[in-house]
Amino acid sequence: MSKVATLEIDGKRYEFPVVEGTENELGINIKSLRGESGVITLDPGYKNTGSCESGITFLDGEKGILRYRGYAIEDLAEKADFLEVAYLLIFGDLPSKEQLEKFYDDIKEQSTVDEEMKKILDGFPKAAHPMGVLSSLTSALVAFNPSCVDVSSEQDMYNAIVKILGKFPVLAAWTLRKKTSLPLNYGDDSLGYVENLHKMMFEKPGKKYEVNQSVIDALDKLLILHADHEQNCSTSTVRMVGSSHAGLFASISAGISALWGPLHGGANQAVIEMLEKIKEDGGDTKKFMAKAKDKDDPFRLMGFGHRVYKNFDPRAKIIKKSADEVLGQLGVEDPILDIAKGLEKEALEDPYFVDRKLYPNVDFYSGIIYRALGIPVEMFTVMFALGRLPGWIAQWREMRLNKEPIGRPRQIYTGHTHREFQPVDKR
Ligand code: CMC
């Protein structure tokens, strides 16, 4: 028997169907609520609101489970590569060897960026934050690829998808090279997706590009861990903008802006800045723990807490282990890794954090790895965006294929009621 939820307002009862997901999650379908009762729901921050039905990513925040299309994140991080995971997220199943090869060939075919785009890049000051530059360049891609906006068939969608997957690493590498005053690099199609990204970012003029496999493996794993996370702030932004049929590139550009914030993807930069500050201040972690708990102090322990995880973020567990391995392999000793471990230990024993179920999230240790790989701190959120790209694409594609209506929440108005207009000399 299907479940029903009953709501009573002023003595009048309304019934709503309860939908059940494949992992037995329940949601009350209130589609007819306003039409029947004239009432809406109010849920700031959408803490209890499901915006869509989705078959892409499952996460159970209480149990610390994360799966892409049914596959455990632990398995994918260990056994798959980033491009396979991208294919899985976007198209629903792991690719065969032939499917993967074709997918990568199609991406490579689209990996050049119009030379005119460089003029836009040149217009930015060197001090510009790479996330702002990346968002603008991604949006500018629309002007050079107008056919990707009005996508009405699956083939149109596919074309737009391989275009953005091909061009996005180029743009991300440009933002870094701009920051570090290096000439732009065009990559090498004979390399794998992640290796080529690394080359475009780091190859120095006149120097032979030598790849360190540990670096590529670490980068690949980080990208996989960031690849999707269901309806988070940036993904909801991508779906929302896409719901107006603005096109994939404009939607992704908006997602980048959403990700930039320190409460979301920008936390990886904020974590390193916080750990550096603690180090410079003499390394007194207790002082910063006290600040984080003080309600009159805006300081928060960056990299801690999550809207959905009320248990260990499974990605944080993998990244912590990876941080130890990568730093060991590269022979890097970073004092802030010890500060991070100290903070984590204290927080996990502190009633403030325990009671609120605040655990390290994906961003707590990722910055330490990025730093060991030689990536400047302002680029950390760009690395997150590179990882999240397939997730954004998958969610946008699902939204378009499901023919979801334009996203348009309602509100409870709390402003003035009607006022008589007064001319300026009477105010
Ligand atoms: N340090 C200190 N107190 C915290 C923290 C923190 N990092 N996070 C939450 N709290 C407290 C908060 O003050 C509140 O306390 P009280 O109930 O006494 O008012 C309680 O915990 C609940 O917090 P909330 O802000 O209502 O929770 P939320 O679900 O709205 O916010 C969050 C989630 C991730 C924005 C928040 O935990 C936070 O700001 N964390 C630091 C930033 C961060 O690391 N963000 C990265 C998130 S993971 C990457 C991603 O997917 O974006």
C-alpha cells in the first residue's frame, strides 16, 4: 500500500502521496499543496526540501555512505579513473573499453579553445581570483559555441558535454598560468585526461615535461572524490539556471560562482589559510577551538561540519589516508598536516563538536595534498570545480531529460503592506 501524508490546516485535512526512493528514503509530494490549500511550505536553506528525484548519487549522512550510480566511493577512488567516473556519472553505467576510448576521443576533438578567448583572459588583473576568472571564461564559451545553448536532442547534449569536458581543463590551466605569469600551454592529446591537465597547468617553457605518476594518481583520486555530491549548493545552482534553458556552459559558470564561497568549495582554500594562521600564531589549536565554539566570534573551524553528513564524511577518510601517502611519496614534510591532525583529534573529543555531529569534511585535508602537489592555494577551489564538472553535467543532463519545470521557489512576504507614494519634497 502506498503511503499517504495528512496535513490539517484550520480544521481542513489534505492528503499527499509519499514517494519512496530506491534506498527507502521517503518524501512527501506536495505538488498540489498550494493549488488545494493556498498555503506554501517555508524551509530556509532547503534543509528539508527535495528539489528533484535523481538517479545519480546516493548519500546517507547518518551512516557516512556515498555512492555514484550505485558504486561505493571507496571502490571508485581505489579502482577507477576520473574519466571512467565522469562517464559513469553522466551516462549511468561504467563504460566499456570502446565506449571510454570514443568518449575520450570526442573530448580531445573539442579540447581547443578559440584564440580570441585569450583577449578576455588578458583583460583580468593578475591578482584576480582564479574562480572569478574561470566562471567568466566558462560563461564566455557560450559566445564562441552558440550551438551549445539550445539543446533539444540527446546528440546536441552530447556535443555540448564533450565540448565543455574538452575545454574546461584548458581554461582552468589558463587561470593558473595567468596567476603564475607563465605562457599558455596547449597540452598533449597523447596523454591521459588528468595527466594532460597537469601538463597544461605546470609545464615550464623550455623544460621537458616529466610526469610523476604518484602526483597524477593523487590528482585523479581527488577529482573522483569531488565528482558529485547530489543536490549541494553549486549543483542546485546548475540545475536551477539550466531549468530556464540557459544552456550548459552558462549553468556551469553559475555553478562555479556558487562553489567559490567559503561555506562550500571555497572551504579548501579557507582551511589552509586557517591552518597557516594557527601556525603563525604559535600553533595553539586550543585557542582556535575556543574561538570556533564562541557564539560571539564569527570564526568557524573550516573543513568541519556538513549539511548532510552527521557522521564522518567518507571522502575525508580517504583523503586523510591519501594525504599521508602523497606527502610520504613526495618526501614533503608539512607542519600544517600535524596541526590539522591535532585539531581533528581535539574536535572529535570536544562535546561542542560531538553534540552537533561536526566531523571533518572533504575539504579538511584536500588542501594539504594540493599544496604538496605544488598547486597555489587560490587554485584549490578551481581543482574542486574540475572534479565537480562531471557531476554538474550529469545533473544538468538528468534535469533536461526529465523535462523538469523552471525552478521558481515562492516566499512568505514580510515587508510593508500597501503604502501611499509621497513626492520627494514631502518625505
Ligand atoms: N565550526 C564551528 N561551529 C560550527 C561549524 C564549524 N565549522 N559548522 C557548524 N557549526 C555549528 C553552528 O554554529 C551551529 O551551532 P548552533 O546549533 O549552536 O547554532 C551548528 O553547528 C549547526 O550549524 P549550521 O550552520 O546550522 O549547519 P549547516 O548545515 O547550515 O552548515 C556548513 C553546514 C558546512 C555550512 C557548516 O558546517 C560550516 O560552515 N562549515 C565550515 C565551512 C566548510 O567546511 N564548508 C565545506 C563543506 S563540505 C564541501 C562542500 O561540499 O561544499
